[in-house]
Amino acid sequence: MHPVLHEALSRSPVMPVLVIPEISMAAPLAEALASGGLTVFEITLRTDCALDAMVAMKNAVPDALIGAGTVTSRDRMREAKDSGADFVVSPGTTQALWNASLEYQLPILPGFSSASEAMALMELGSQCGKFFPAEASGGVNYLKSLAGPLPDFLVCPTGGIKAETAGNYLACPNVMCVGGSWIAPGDLLAQGDYAEIEARARHAASLQSL
């Protein structure tokens, strides 16, 4: 596993998945998350300011590892690279996307949702994947079943996970960390409630397997 990707997946039990609607939110959000103990961020490229937000968050928290999320094409990969992403995250994986990761020398956490897709990633040389959408694809029970035949393939499940269920995922032997959108949801960002975001980050950073 690429050293940067290994660090991103092992630094904290939860990787916050962030949708940032306004660039003014980026720096205070990064600071709130870091104050709570989380310094690995997946910033989804779903808003107009997402690329600029990655730069602002890195400036605010220089030791943060910034992952560009929802990377689905070579062009998106290049944009993430140009904006200083430390790694990228995809909802699914194609050969072209994998090749772009190699071309731009940008580590990728590749998306998958089935045993066949996990095996295909292993054939490409990947040792880990983003299990997405986690809850809709079978959740904890599926991951426990997957650990039997594919014990060496490590996973970051994302999608539908909540603070109350994250520990169940972390108890799976093949799970390194979970991705979570509950830490900084849109309503808290709209309210500017960074104190609550910091509190949620602190709780997430302290999570252990149940």
C-alpha cells in the first residue's frame, strides 16, 4: 500500500466525508476538525468551490492529508493533483481511472461494492478499497463475509454509516477506518456551528471497535 494512503487510512478511525458549499467554510471547518483530532479529510468534488476548499483547508491545517472525493475521470484526477490533493477517492473503479492514478502518481482509494470488484482491484495491485455504498451494499455482515475469502484486502466503508454504527464496522477485521458524513453535515455548516462539528470530530476520533 502506498505510504500516504496507509497513513490516511490508519491515522484516525473515521475519515470525515465533506461537501463544502461555500469557500468561506473551508478554513474554519478544517480547524474545527483538527481541534477535535481528525486531520484526514475527504473533500467531495461535488461543489464549485471544492478544489479551492482543498487548498484552503491544507493552508489552515498543514499536516492534514487531503483526499479528493468523487473522482471519476482522468480530468478530475488531474484537477485534484493540481489542487494539491494527497490522495483521491472514487465511488467505483475503471481501468482508465486506475491508469490515471499511476500517470499522475496520485494514490487512489478505489471504490468497490462486490467480491468480484475487490478481486479485480487486487489484480490491479491494490491492497485496499472504499466499500461504497456501505449500508446499501450489505453493511457489516457483508464485510465480515468478505474477510473470509479475501483476508488481506483492507477496506474503508463509506455510505450510510452513523456515529452509532461506526463501531460495528470498525470491529470488522478488514476495516481500517470508516468514512463518515455525520461529522460535518450541511445543516451544521449552514449554521456555522463549528463547536458542534469539533465535538463530533472528538467523539469520532475516540471511537474504537465494539
